[in-house]
Amino acid sequence: MPVFNPLSRSVSLGLTVAAVVVAGCTVTHQQALEPLDWVGADIERYPVTGAGSWARLRKQPLLFGPFTGEVVAQSIWSLLPATTNSDVQVSVGSDSPRGHQLNSGTVTQHNESELQVNFSGPEGPLANLRCRQMLHIEEKQTGIRRNDGTDSMSMKENVAYTAALNCKSKGAGPQWPQWQLDMSTNEPEPMQGVLEVAGTRFDVVGSQASTIGQAPSTVSYEIRRGEHTLALIDRSGDGTVSLSMPAGDRQHNAFAGAAAVLLLANDPLQP
């Protein structure tokens, strides 16, 4: 059995690996679940760079395969929290150590942001993608504690939840079709919606499921037509975009543009 030496200085904190072996156990990194209808299918897979918060702060472009997304404008919710509180406090027996303090109130979080991306393909500029994103959460919180600090209880209830992502595009050439993406949810769960490409509607389905179980954040989005999965956008790690082949160039570009937006958009489950 391997023995861990706490004095060893050979550990590099910045190293990312696909699997870590500790005392004979393998810990696998999270990945999106592969669609069942892709078994034996011709799939094009593109590793992603430039999708993380650190890349956004450094203004790096989003890159996957032959596609590039230059971020013109973006608001990152985690850097601009917008939370308000309204509290009512009631004291019962405030002069006694056995007295209690009752707190009741509402915590409201409201974020609105924009995302604008100049999207290019192998033959040059394709489109300018413009999105607005909104998140509104209201939680009712109630707590009671004894003045001497020996006992306390609190409760939290979600009373309102709305998240939405709405995108349109301005094409830069004949290889870009009419394109619109609308996503939303009224529960603390991944967004679902519709991608419209040249009059054809495709379902876009968010998921928290992964190869290591249910995640607290949105792991992936699938673009579907009926029972067929046409694209998988995996937000795990640096990200991966997988596209079912064959597809016409315009549809291929449209799915890649949707992937760029869904990789860069704020996740409502990580406000």
C-alpha cells in the first residue's frame, strides 16, 4: 500500500489530471452522460478552451474545433451579487438568558446581465450573438435562538424562482441561418428551452446528471429533435462540444453558436 509522506514537496497544486490514484482508489473527473442514441454514431468532439471564469477575466477567446467566440460584453453574476434583505426581529424575555430572539424575513436575489459574442467558423465571421439573462430568487427565512446561545433553529423556504436566457443573432454571411435561443426555468433546476434555426425548432435540455452522479450545478445541455440528440454541450471542466454528423453547414454552425452561448452563460444554479 502506498504511504503518504507529509514532508514531500513534489506536489504541484496547479496540475490537473484525468484521474487521481490515492491508496489504490481511482477518483474520476465529472463528465456529462453520453446520449444512448449515439452508440455507434459518427460524432465530432471538440475540447473547449476559454470558457471558465479565469479565462473571462483575462478576456481570452472561446475556442473549440474550427470555431471561435470573441466575447464583446459579459456580466458574471458571481462578481456582481445583487442581494437584498428584509428582516423583522422579535424578542421574547429579552432580559433573561432563557429568553429568545425570533427573526423572520425575505432574502431577494436579482441579477440581470448581457452576453455578446462575435462568432466565427472555419471560413471567417458567422454572426454576432446577443443575449440577455435574468435570475430572480426570493427565500423566506425564519429563525429562533435562545439568548444564552445554547439552542437555535432556522428554516428556509424558496417562495419565488425565475431564470431565463434569451438570445438573437445578426448574421455576417450566407453560412449563418435565422437563429434564436430561448431558455428558462421556474424551479432551481437546469434551464430548458428551444433553439430555432431557419424556422425549425429544436429542444434544448439542461441536466445535472454526470458520470459521477447528480451535480449541484448544470453539467450539460443537449440539443434534440424528437428522440434524436444532435449536440451535447458538456460544461464539466474546460468543456467539450460534441456534434452528431452529418449535418448541413448552416445547421452545424447554428448548433456550434448555441454551444458557445451555453458554455459562456451564467448558470442559474451557481448565482
